Amino acid sequence: MIKILVVDDELPILKSLSFALKQDYQVYTAQTGAEALRLLAGEHISLVLLDLRLGKENGITLMRSMLQINPDAAIIIMTAYSSIESSIEAIRAGAFYFVTKPIQINQLMLLLEKAASQLSLQETILGLKDVIRNSLIGISPQMQAIYHLIDRVKDTKASVLITGESGTGKELIANKLHFSSNRKEKPFIAINCAALPESLLESELFGYKKGAFTGAVKDEPGIISKADGGTLFLDEISEMEPRLQSKLLRFLQEGEVRQIGGDNLRVNVRVICATNRDLDQEIESRRFRSDLYYRINVINIAVPPLRERKEDLSELIPFFIRKYAAAYGKQVFGIRPEAMALLNRYHFPGNVRECENIVQRAVLLCSGTEIGPEALNLKYQYPATELGQEDYIRIYPCKTMKEIERQVLAFYLKTNKNSRRETARTLEISERALQYKIKEYGL
């Protein structure tokens, strides 16, 4: 039975509400703020009815203290003094809703049901997030080999480089490495190197001293310092500019962070990097430092594309169905054999990320308890070739990978009417990387 705490300084109100709610809830009552906070902490209560004026105490101030104890609590404010200002203040401070006295029990019961439903959904989603964060899904030999490697290196400080196509779950593997290691109680901080310009990425990583540049109005520790004792995950490391690569190399060699305009700070951080690019090719093209590559590539985890481990679909698809059925409140429990057969023949150019998106959409569109073929939205609905993808781009005879890459870029630029934003999105690369390729190949 769901626990609810009713807080009011008027005993008759406590008794009447307790009588009205006791059939559906396990009711706790308190007449003072101190008693309410004690019950909230000791009984793990997440649903609260709180009087706005509790004697000389301010209900909103008390609510803030409650949310410090349980940030996920759904707190409904009660008051006999309704006003727009107090309503806005209560909601801004974190109240779930705001009701006025005298309270209509039928309306209150509906509101409590809605709050309890939201709390249940939050718990489900948080549980799934915890599963996602701490678990990898897959029964294929390739994934089993990755699990074994993670188990062997998780407690070392050795740098790890995770490679693989976009959407294969590289950040998930970084999470697994951290949260199964002896650093799991310390911070795990991830940053996408392609998402920020060089100057901002430098200040984010290394921090700065007050006055180091225009706008630096206070000392700010960088992400590396904030991750002290834990793990720093650098996604899309290949997109980092050469000057910043040099500064990162110095940190990896010496274990010290030099803030912009500041001093050296010694930190203990494990670094995990990821890329969907061929770093050997990037080194050959002088876009990536070879000495940094050897520093970050002590342990290499190569994540295979989903088309090469189709047996993992038998676990991935049921997991995603449970996840999104809970998130959207849908009664979807499985997938029909003919729909599963379609997915087994599909080549998944977007890998696990695309598989998740397909299942998410299918759960939303599903009208029954099982996903059918009509709910699937596959980009290419025909069998995959032995190469794992259809020849929807005609590749003419080429001598090198660069020639093939040029043809692919030219094809998608034409398909997207020379829109660089759409082409970058389609190819799942940054616009900056696309611009570099356009210039390199004279497109």
C-alpha cells in the first residue's frame, strides 16, 4: 500500500483526511515540521499533503527541506488562502500541485491517484536507467568477449579506447567499465568532443581562473578536476583539435591539469575515449596525434555493428519493449513472429540506437499487446545482402577507401540538396567534420 504523509497543524483536519484516505493509503500524520521531516526520512514516504501555513512555520520552506530528504517526493500544498502568487511560488519551489480548503475529497483522490501514478512511473524509469547504466545486453560471442575484457581491466587505471560505428553502444560500455569498477562511488563524467568549439571545450575540460579571459568572473574547476577519483569519458575524441590534443596528452603523461590562467592541479582520473573513426587513417592524414593515440589506446574495445551479431536481437528487443511500454503506459508485452523475422533480416545501419528507435515507435503505434509488422518503420524494408547492407548507393570501381568515401559523400550531398546539416545528420558526423571532408575531396 502506498504511504502518504498528511501535515497540518489542525488536528480535526488531520483526522478527517486520515479517515478519508486510509482505505487506499497507509497514512502518516504530523502537526509540526520537525515531526514531518522525521517521518519522511524514517518511513521513506514519497507522497505528501502539506499545509501552506503550519502554525508559525512556512509550508514552502518546509517543502524545500522535504525535497532535500527526498528529491522525488510528490508534495501537494493545501491552503485556505488561495492566491495566484502563492500558487506560483509553491509550484516553482517544487510542489506537485496546489489545492484550496475546504478540500473536495473526490477531487483530492483523483489528484493523489495522478501523483501516485507519476511516482510509480518515475521509479520504473529510474530502475530501467539503472539497468541500462550497469548492464550490457547481448548473448553473441562478440559481446561475451567484451564482457570478459571489461571484467579483466575494470579496476586498472589503464586508458581505454572504445571503437565502433555510431549507435553501437560505446558510451554504455564506458558506463559499464566505471560502474563495475572500484571507482563506481566516484564521478563518471562524459563529454562529447564534437559538440563544443575548441575554446569552450578547453575551458570545460581544464577549467579556468577568475580573469583568465572575458567573462571569467570566478574560478571554475574543469571537468577533469570534477572527475577526480572517478572516470572521464571523452566521446568522439577524433574531433578534438590538434592544439587541444597536445594539452590532453600532457595531462595523460603527467597526471596534472593546468587551468586556463591558473596553476597545475594533480588529479587521479581514469580516461576512456571513444570514436567511430579509423584513427590510423586520421593519423596518416595528420588530423590526430600518434603519441596521443598510443596513450589512449592501452586497452582497445572494438564494438561490432549489430548486423554482425543478430543473435543479440532476442534480448535487445524484449528489453526495449519493456522500457517503452513502462514509459508510455502501454500494455505491450511482446512481438509477433513475423515482425521479429523482419527485424532479423534488417541490416540496422544505425545499429543498437536505430533498433531502440524502431521499437520505441512500434510500442507507441501498437494497438494490441504484441508488436506486428505494420508497426515497424524500417528504413530499407528488404533483405540485407551478404555485405550487411543493400546497394542503394552504387559504388563504382575504386582503388582506395578514400575514393569510396568521396562517392558516398557526393551521393548524400546530392540526395540532401547540398544541405550540409542534413548530410551530417544522415551520416552521423559533425558538420565540422563534414566541412573538412568537402574541402579535402573538392566537393
